[in-house]
Amino acid sequence: MDSVPPEAPSDSDLLAQHVAGDPDAFGELVRRHRDRLWAVAVRTLGDREEAADAVQDALVNA
């Protein structure tokens, strides 16, 4: 997972910015958490291609 500099907005702040219409806020949340999402999906599904599809579906529908 990427580290977050101390001056960076919190996840809560980014979520609020996303809800308010900031087009970049959700992308930053994805960047911060994509590795963890991928790892959980691979462990859960046991298949890398299915995991990739599941993570993509989850993020598209978020």
C-alpha cells in the first residue's frame, strides 16, 4: 500500500470531496487502497483474473 504524506487529506476528507464533486478525490482513494483490495480479492477468490474483475467491478460500482 502506498504511504500517505502527513499533509495529505484523510480518507474521510477525500470521500467528502468526492461526494461534493471533486473528480480527483476518488482516484486518490483508489490509489491508496488498490493493493490491499487486490490482495484480499486474490486470497478470497484464489484466482488472479477473477480478483482483477472483482476489484474493477467493486470500484466501478462504488
